[in-house]
Amino acid sequence: MDGAPETRASLILRLHNRADLDAWQEFTEIYYPLVFRLVRSKGFQHSDALDVAQEVLLRVAGAVERWEPDPEKGTFRGWLFRIARNLMIDFLHRDQRSPLASADHLVELQVDPSTLESQTFDLEFQRQVFAWAAKRIRPSFQEATWQAFWRTAVGEESAATVADQLGMSVGAVYIARTRVMQKLRSEVQRLIRDAELNEVSS
């Protein structure tokens, strides 16, 4: 596990240092799937969505040194969304053969980005945060503890059923779930603090 959230430098500000490979790997793990799903949700084919998502990350890599947390300019996530939206529009202008390169679809992408962001990007961000945080903390727990958490909290199975199948008491299942949820909540909060530093500072 990395250092405590209050002492750990923001992930986004760490990207200013191109030599910080851990920060870039973490950034890619979190944001590449997020951007890919956003592009797919707009009707792009799988291969085209991969290309656009990669281009978005390359564009961010070239411009992130100029990004600074500023509540008046919005969040990093909002900035990233606008880059993705602009690159989707550019892609459709370049590939006029695409069935998406219609006037109606381009108009849809050009509407107020805050509306699209609230409806699509925020939801995908929350899903990605959960998936990333779960992946990060899972090695910290024994398999039975993790299964007790996952099957009751995510799979919504009854504690009695899970306890019986895992050879645990019902009380032990609840304790296991609580332990994992506490650590998961801490990791999610750390990620959001790192990824949206200007919201915290505002």
C-alpha cells in the first residue's frame, strides 16, 4: 500500500514528472478503461474506441504539465472529458466513412459537455474507481475473507448461505465484510482525493 492519503502527492500532479513510472501506470490503469468505455458508449466500434482512448492518453501526456488544480477551471476529470470529446469529434471528421460521422451524431457530441459528463463520465468514473480499488486491496485479504465480502456486498447473497458454503460462522462473514469494506472505502477516498485535487482544495 502507498503512503497515507494526507501525505501522498496527488496522482495527477505526479504526472508532471515524466520519470514517475508508477504514477503513469496507475493513471493508465484508472483512466484508460474509463475513456474506452466512454467512447464505446458513443457508438464507436471496439477497435476505433481503442485508438481514440490511446490518443486521449497521449494528448494528456503531452499537456498534463500545463494543468494545475483550479476550482474556477473545473476538475481534472472534466478536462479529460473535454479532450476525449474533442478527439471523438476529430476522429469522425477524419473518417467520413464511419456510420457515426453523421451530422446528428456530431451535434450530439458537440452539445454542452457538462450534461454528457454528468450522465456518462461520472458514472463510469465511479465504476472504475471501485474496480481499481478492489483490485488494489484484494491481495491484502485471504480468499475466504474476500469471498465473504464479495458474495454478500456485491453478489447480494445472504450471509447464512455464504457462511455455510465457506465453512464460516455468520458472525465471521459480517466481520470479514466489514474489514474489506473499510479498506475499500479508504482506497476509494484516496483515489478520489488524488484524482480530483482541485475539488478538495476548493
